[in-house]
Amino acid sequence: MFLAMTMLFSVPSVSFADVAEGDVIVTLGEDLTKQQKNEMLAELAVSENAQIITVSNKEEHDYLGESIPKAQIGSIAISSASITTGAKDSGLNVQTNNITWVTDEMYRNALTTAGVKDATIKIAAPFSVTGTAALTGIMKAYETTTNEEIPEEIKKAANEEMVKTAQLGDSIGADNAAALMGKVKDEIAKNEPKTEADLRTLIEQVATEQGITLTDAELDMLVDFFNKLNAMDIDWNQVKEQLRVTTEKVSAFLESDEGQSFLHKLQDFLNRLLDEIDVLFA
């Protein structure tokens, strides 16, 4: 159920400077075949007049090369995405298809770090991929649309955050890892830790509150990463606001008639699925 809700509400909302609500920009991997490009455009459900840019494998390596092995990045660029401009304070929403390692929430967290807000983002590939390369295209599309450059160090930090969250997810679970990273950023924005010791204490407290047990190596990794992030020119108030807006929209949806109907339908589907499994193994 959580994953289903994440699919509905994970699409990043970018606040574009001089564009209208509903404007769309698409990023396509440079190495897609013509047929795959058409499949991606259909999957992303974009109109013929949408602006399209391409992302190269070199660009993917430029921003991911320090975070994961080159072999994991691969030698071709195929991940694609669409970004639809949202209304002010509409929050971040992300939906994915054929992405196996990076979750919707991981993308959303990394995008808030990069300064992306108020947009709906769909990420897809023609076949199953880890999803590590998609963030590069999304940030490139944001820069193209807004004519605002994201500093290189923040681009790399956003990619590093995505990868580290996914790696942590292999140990404590993807949902727990994404929730932990988001909450730590929220607490940094609220409390502004002054020293590395303050930051370590903050991370430990957040993990404890969420019932997450971190190894010493995982804790050291998080302290090192957030210490580096904390020293960058990041608008922590904007990060906190995007987290708040999106959370409120999820809560409001769940409490609405539409949300309750969705939950009932989801529950009915799960019950039918369990009944079919029982029959199959009876």
C-alpha cells in the first residue's frame, strides 16, 4: 500500500521561473533506438509539442562517477523522464516504470537537495534498469526550463545522496532508507547542527525514533555525507518546505473520499490476490 501511495505522490514538482503550469519537458537517453524513443514518449504520455532534450552516457558518468563503479553506470544512456510544471506549493511527485533500484522517494529526496520543486516527474526505461542515471537528465531538464544553473557540487551531491540511499536500502529496506534521509534533512533544516558531533547525534536520534538500527559503518557514512552536504550552499528552508507540502498532500488525499475509495479498491485487490494464491497452493 505504501508503494502504491508513493507512486501517486512521488513525482517531483519543479518551480519553473518563466513557464506556465502544465508545461512539459522530456529527457531521452541518447542511445535509445528510434522505436525505443517512441515507446518512451508513449510511456511518458507527452504531447507532440513537448520540448525534448537528450542525455549522454558521458554526462551520466560525470555526475555518478564518484558514487558508483563505472560498470554499474554502463556505457549507454537510456533512462528517460518527463517533467510537468506544477502550481506553486504543489509539492514533489514522482512516478517510475522499469526502475529497479532507486525508488520514487529516493528521487524525490535527491531532487529537493538539488533545489527542484513544484513539478510532476515521470521516469521510465524501455527495460529494467537500476535508475541511477535518470537523475542527471531530470536536473538537466530543470536547468533548460528555468535557465537557472544548478551548481556542479550540488548536482554531484544529489546523485551521491540517491546512490547512498539506495545502498542503505539494501541493508535496512528502501522505504526505511528514504524515510531516514528525508527526516534527517528535515531536522537539519530545523536545528542547524553546528558541529560534526551535533550532526552525529541528530542522525542517531532520527534513526532511533524510526526504529532503525544502523551499523557503525552506516552511521559514519551518513555523518560524512550530511556533514559535506551541510557545508554546501543549500536552501534548507526550501528543502523543509517541499517535504512538508508533499507530506500534507499525501495526508489530505488519504483523508478524502477519493483517497478512501482508492484504499478500499486496493484492499479489495489485495484480498482477491491472496484468495487466488490460497486456491493455487491449496
